[in-house]
Amino acid sequence: MKRLMSSLRRSAAAAPLLLLALSACAAASLASPADIEHGRYLVLLGHCNNCHTVSYTERAGNVPESDWLLGNPIGFRTAAGTAFASNLRMTAAAYGEAQWVTYATAVKTRPPMPWWSLHATRPDDLRAMYRYIRDLGVAGRPAPDFVPPDREPPRPFLNFRIEK
């Protein structure tokens, strides 16, 4: 009887976590095909892949969709340091939809990310982008860490510094 009661207590303690996980899955599955397609369109229109997808620009967009938005190990070096395009699939997975919209309208990233354009994006469009990115699924690994301007970044990197 003690084992049964202990097992029930553990199950009861795990229930809220299970409920949270199931509700997150249910929310993701509520995205209609039209929402997902609109989000895909916005990702293309916003040129997110140009930086957040390896070799997207060099291959004129001829990259399998399964490889989109996984981040980029090629750094963008500016006077402020060297930044790396993040893995948006991991970023989106770390947020619920409402938190994503709040994040996207408040974030101020390092150059060359045009965060001000993200701030100007309508909330319903940000939700569609979120739904599309979540539909792609979590994959890849985090982007490399920022490199301060006084340190040499790993190669390769794109140099956006103005040299005099």
C-alpha cells in the first residue's frame, strides 16, 4: 500500500508538468496551414534566411527548407564586435507564442540584425512567423558566442567594419 501511495504522489506531482507539455503541443497544433504558410511567406519577405540559414545567400535560396533558420557559424564583424545569427528554431522553442511576440517587439540585438524592423512587425504577423518556425521543428545547435571587438573572431567571418 505504501508503494502505491508513493507512486500516486509522484504521479500527482508530475501531472502539472505533463499538462503544461500537452497544452504547449496543443497550442502548436492549432496553427492552421494558412497560418504556417503566411509565416513562411513573412520569413521569406523579411529575408530571415539570408543570415539565419547557412549558405542561403551564396546558393540563391537553393537550400532545403529542413535546413532553414538553424543559425549561422559565420560571424558578422562590426566595430561593436562579432555577432552570429541565432538558431531561430531553438529561440522560438524557448518561448510560448505570446512570449515570442513580446520578445520580438522588445529585443535589441547586435549589428547587423535589423531589430527595429522586427519591432515594426504587426503582432499577428509575428504570431504567424512563430507558428511557421515552430512547425519546422527544433533542430541544430546554438549559435557561437559573441566575440568582443578587441578579440579576433573565428574564421570565416564577414567584415562589416569600416577600415580607414
